[in-house]
Amino acid sequence: MGGVQRRRPLLVLCLAAVPAALVGSPAGAHLIYSSGPPDDLASNPPYYANCTQCHGGFVNSGDGGLVIEGVPAEYTPGVKYPITVTLGDPGQRRWGFEVAVFGAAGKDIGVTTITDSAHTQKSALGHRSWIKHTGAGTFPGTLNGPVSWTFDWTAPPAGSGTAFFHASGNAANNNFSTNGDFIYNTATASAEAGAAHSDATLVLQPDTLFFARGRNVTIRARVRNHSSAAQTWFVVSRVRMPSGRFFPAAGWLLPPQGVSLAPQGWAEASLTHAVPGTAPLLSAYYQGQVLDGSGNSLDVAKFRFVVTP
């Protein structure tokens, strides 16, 4: 599977072209990332890598939070939208982020434009790009936050479908090492106005694609309400095995988790699973769904994972 092959190259990318003496020190590692993180660390598909690749720790384990603001529930093709990414965490003193805006095919949808070159920059790889912080954009010494970064997103032409916004943020303590930093991720979605689409969009962000036997794994399920009415929906999940059968054969991995959404709002459910110590070593698909109150499926999302020893 691609996720297995990606892990080592991603770490190599973090350290490429850096003198060995600098990499070998915690202070050197801190300086590498302060000018901007590597690409593909916005908790975006297909690998869902985030800032813990270089900073360690666990995702969303601190007292802070990361928010993407300005994303419309429905976009009008060709219209420009100012987007703001905000990060805060009590006691932290330095900040970083990366955001990607992809379509269903995992490539850029619409166009992101830098509006604050002092604090943000853009990088690209093929048909994918990321907005991220600069050195000045880490706001060193800013206690607690929140800090914000802004950019413009111009919506794509008609017929492009739903846009998915993925972000990862680092709330650091500015101690010139990667210790004591807290990593957060978030996501949301914008459906195309005037096009047929469900009232709900589900975005999954796993903390990792490597499900270790005997350990817990958490998947963040973000639900966007594209309707003009308040909604109460339910998030469920199951595994599609290599044979094509589902596990469990009936029902869901966890009881349905209710989410209450304001009109055009979004909500999150955290799905934590205990991986059995006897789980087979395989690659399979994790599938999430949003159900209405009658049990009808409103949206489905999935990603591929690997069970490891």
C-alpha cells in the first residue's frame, strides 16, 4: 500500500539537504521547520500525515484548537473567498500550520492565493499545493495565541464538485526543540452551489494509517451541514475487508455518535477504536458514514489503513 511506502520518504524529506550536525541537535530540528513545514503534512489524503511526523506527540491531545474560518457551506463557482486559519493553545509561544484544498480526486480544487507574504507562503507538487507559515509567520513569543493566517481561495468552475479543506497546526513552546509541542488537525468542506449534492459531507482524518495491534487508534470525523436548517445526524463506521465483506457483518464498530449541527455549520465526532492484539496483519478500508434520524446514509468517506504488529 502507498501509505506504508510513504513513511520513510516523508522523514527523509523532513531532513533532506540539512547538515548532519544541525539535524543531530534538537535546536537544529526546530530551526528546520520554523521556516515552513514539508509538503503533504496538512492531514490531507492520501497519507493523512501531519506535524507529528517531525514533532512527535499525539494529535489533538492538548488544550488548544485549530479552526478554518471563511469556508462557505456552498461555494459559487469563480468567487473569491478570504480564508482564515486560527490556532491557539494556553502556555504555548510559537505557531505553525499547513493547509490544503483538494477535490475528490485528491488534487487542487480552485486556486489558493497568498495575501500576506510576510507570514504565509505557497508550495506546489504536481497538481497539489499547500499554504503554510513562513519564519515570521510562527509569531515567536506570542503567548497563548490565538494567532491567525489568511489567504484567498477562488472557487473552481461549475461542475467541479465538493472542495475539502484539510489543515494541521503546531502550537509550540518556543524552547528550540520539538519537545513540548502540541499538534492539532481539522477539516471542513464546501459543496458547489447549484449542483446536486447531499446535505451532508463527511471528512475523515485518521491520526495514523498504521493501526498497531493492541493499541488504540482515533479517527476524527468532521461533518459539514450544507443545508439552511439545523440538523442532528449520526456518524458510524465499519471496515471493508480485502474480500469485499464488511466487519462487523451487521451493525457498526461503535454505537452511532450523534452530532448536532447549526444551519450551514459543522461538527466533529472522535471515533476511538481498540485494535485487538490478534487482529490479522492486512490492509483494508475504514469506511465512515453519516446517517439521518431514519438511518438513511447521507454521505460516505473512506481511507485505506494497515494493521501492524
